[in-house]
Amino acid sequence: MASYKTLFNNKLMLDKFISMFGVNANTAKNKLLIDSYLNYGLIAA
């Protein structure tokens, strides 16, 4: 349960940063990076 909370919180924060900086999250390179950042956040927590 805690991992889902962490994942959801990290996703919300990452989406906020992406929208603030105007990064296109739909490119193949960015999708891979976003997934790796979210997985790293789960491992670190």
C-alpha cells in the first residue's frame, strides 16, 4: 500500500515539474526516463 502512495505522489510531483518546465513527456526518450525516475523513487523509499 505504501508503494502505491509513494508512486502516486512521485507521479504527481513529476507531472507538476514537467508542466512547469514545458517538457514534452510523450517522446520515447522521455517516457523511458520518467519510468526510470518513478521506479528509482520506489526503490529509494
